[in-house]
Amino acid sequence: MSNSDPHSRNQVHYPKRELAELAIINYKSIREGDPVTSQKLLEASISRGFFYLDLTDDSHGRQILQDWQTVLELTKKWYDQPISSKMKHYNGLGKMGYKPAKEHAGLSSGTRDGYENIRTLRDDLFHNPSALLPYLRDNIALYTRFISELNTAAMKILSALSTDLNLPPDQRFELAHDTSKPSKTSFEVLRYSKQQNLNLNPTDQPVDGGHRQHTDIGTITLILCSQWGLQAFSPVCPTSTSPQSWQFVAPLPSHAIINIGDTLRYLSSHKLNSPIHRVVPTEELQDEDKFTSVYFLRASDDTVVRGVGGEEVRAEEWFGRKYRAYERDVGVLEGEGLSEVPTGGLGRN
Ligand SMILES: O=C(O)CCC(=O)C(=O)O
Ligand SMILES: [Fe+2]
């Protein structure tokens, strides 16, 4: 195995963790339109729906990595204020601004999630800066550059996939992402509180924490994270007879983690896979909070797709339905006939 192989590299430190074997896609090659890389990208998007994007040997990739560090520093500082100050920026479920922990269901029935979130809508950044959180507005040049680069990366991936799938010009995925139309595209930074008491729970009851299993709502998700916790469900096909398991997605330095979301699965007539994933607290991280920075590229609000059960749904409506479902406990969702929503119809809630 080569040195850049995520499995050989991480097995040394985490021998007991089952790892997801994901393809590594070189961003520079995607930008240059290399057909071999593009084919590899398509295969990864059809199979796991998860892959790494190597940002190292491209100037735009390096700019993303550099700006991410500055954004993280600013965000960590913001998170360190008292909850009462942060709650002034809470605008409700699925809205821009601050989200406190426990708003969504947790990893198992009866528990709640373990992360706070700051959501910035791309539309606010470009068209309505007065709606931004003040610390973002004070650094608007940085955020504009960073989010523009993240958007370019996500759009390059979409465009390569449209070409790989030989889509006719009027059905290319890019067309559903017209930036002159409103969308729920957002940049978010999640903070998972450290789980210091995880293994000291005397009753062995499930505890609050992590991020419930779900599929993402939009088209392309680009994750920047240097800490463990993200897991992908395997096998990807719910009807497969091979053993089911959760596999860790190892954080690789200087690589983004990309996954496909529901809307792109629907737009591709279910050819591309929108993988089920979750975040679990891990023992090694109990002395520090985990931060995940994510760009969620989403189709414009008026995009119509055939979703769960083949019925038509607007992208905006799918967003609202997912958030209402994320909030509800698994048992409640079943009672309401909504258990397919968090995983986009992939059969596990
Ligand atoms: O925190 C992570 O690693 C992933 C977060 C995630 O899956 C999400 O916000 O949709
Ligand atoms: Fe997700």
C-alpha cells in the first residue's frame, strides 16, 4: 500500500477501527478535465457516494486549506461565548444562524444530538450581508473567497459527473444550481462537545451525543475535518446480504471528504448514491471538542425532483421535510409514517 493510502496510514494508529475504503480523487486533475480521474469520480459516486478530494497540488485547493484554518480560528472564538449570547442568533429549525445542541434526534431512540451549528446561507453572503452574523460580516472578504472556492470545487465535481453520465445539455446537473435563484446552499461549522463521561455511564443507557444517521439533503457535500467521528454505513445497498456495519471515514490531512446528497441521487435517477452516515463520539477525542466545516451545495429552491416513492418534490420542500424529520425521535417518525425521510428512502431510519 502506498503512503498516501488512507488505510495503511491510519491502521497504524487505530488498529481496531473498521475503515471505509474510499477513492482519492485529485482536485487538480478534475480541474484539468482529466478523463481517467473523471471516470474514477463517477465510479466512487455510484458505489459508495463518498470519496476524498486531494487538495494538495492545486493552488485553489491550497487556498481552501489555508482559509479553512482562519475560518476555524474565528469560529472557535465565537463558539466560546456563553450560550445566552449565542442563542440571540437562533432563528429556528433549519434557519441561518446558531443551532444549540439537542435540537435534533440523537444516535438512538430517546437521545438527542451532541452538536451546535452555525449556518451561513450563500445567498446571504452574496445578496444580503446585513443578515450575516457580525463576526462573519467583519471578515467578509475572507468568507467570500473561501465560499466561492468551495462552491467552485463542488460545481467542478457536478460538471464532471454530468459529462461522465453523458447528460444532454438541458439536463446537466449544473442547470439546477443557477446562482441567480434562491437556494438553501450553506456553509456550516459544527461543534461536537467532548464526551468525557461516555464510558462511565453506570446504567449503560444510551446517551445524548453525535449526529443521527441520515443522508444529506442537497447535491454535493464537501467536508473539512481533521478529527475522527464520521462513519459511513456499509454495505451501501440496503438489500445486500453482506454483513452490515458502520465504517469510520478517516480524516486525511489536506483532503476534503465529499459525499453525494439525496437531491443529486434523485436528479441522477438514483444512479448516484447518497450514502447513509452518522457521527459518533470516539474515545480518543474525549478531551477535545470536534469541529466539522461543511459546504452543502443544494439545488435552487424551485428544482423539482422525484424523491421517496417517486413523488415529485421541490428542493425547498425536501429541505423543510428533512429538518422536521431530523428533529423527531425515531419512534415518533415511525408513528407519523415519516421514517423514510432522514435517510431519503434508503430504508433505514
Ligand atoms: O460532522 C461530520 O463529520 C458530518 C456532519 C454531517 O453529516 C452533516 O452535517 O450533514
Ligand atoms: Fe451529513
